[in-house]
Amino acid sequence: MNLQQERIDAHCQTLKLEGLMQCYRAAAGEAANKDWSFLDYLEHVLAHERDTRQVRSRQTLVRMAGFPAIKTLDDDDYSFAVGAPKKLIEELATLRFVDQCENAVLLGPSGVGKTHLAIALGYAATQAGIKTKFITAADLMLQLEAARPATSSRSSPSATSVAR
């Protein structure tokens, strides 16, 4: 590594351009071999930086979502979950319900694949760049109960305690 490359690496680190730092040397060699213009080279390394950031962003969204495991719709056994037709699942997979600010509620008995579908839809959302949080209904109820303000010993105010 020469002094100029060290300075470029330092600039990349300061500017948080990890993708560019990973590829600029190899891209410079390719540009020289293929007689790219400077703008072609710049476009190539900037596209690599963009792609690197998108991958990192998706990984962060997956980590923040709190999935117990990664599941995808490709792994779903449509013949097993007879209460959820494939066409309906494919519609949910478009994530239009998110754009329309609608909810998708999965109801059914234990063991029919609700959690798998919820994780798969959530994972698809993270890959589309949408912030997602996975939580079971039981855990949500526990969190809501814990967040409820503590009530006093009386459950409701009496008529005499109301200020006039």
C-alpha cells in the first residue's frame, strides 16, 4: 500500500465510506484495463458504496426487528396452513397493507404457521427497507400491562374527592 492509498483509506474511514474503501483499488485496476473514463470509475465505486450501505441497512433492520429466527415465504408450506390461502399470503407479501397503513392480523390455533408467516412478512419488510418489530401477542400484552400506570388503592375517584 502506498501513501496515497493510506490517505484515501483515511478519508474513506472519516467519511464512513466502507464500500468505497473496499473496492476502489480493484475498480481502479479494472478501469485502467477497460479504459473507463473517470466518470465511469466514479459511478462504479459510488454504486458499490450504495449497495454496501443497503446491505448494512437491511442487516440492521433485521437485527432491530427481534425475529426469533429468520423465516421466508419461500420456506412456507402452503398445503399445511389450509386457513391461509396462497393467494392471500402472496397479497400480503406485496406489503401493500403497510403502504395503506393497514394491519395484518394472523389468527388461528397453535401450530398452523402464524408465527412463520409473521416472521416471513416481517423479514420481507426489512428487505424492503421498512422498520419492523416482531413481538408475540403474549409479550405485547405483558408490555402493555407493565406500561399501564400504577393505580392507587382506589379504583375510581369518589364523588367527594372531585374538586369544585
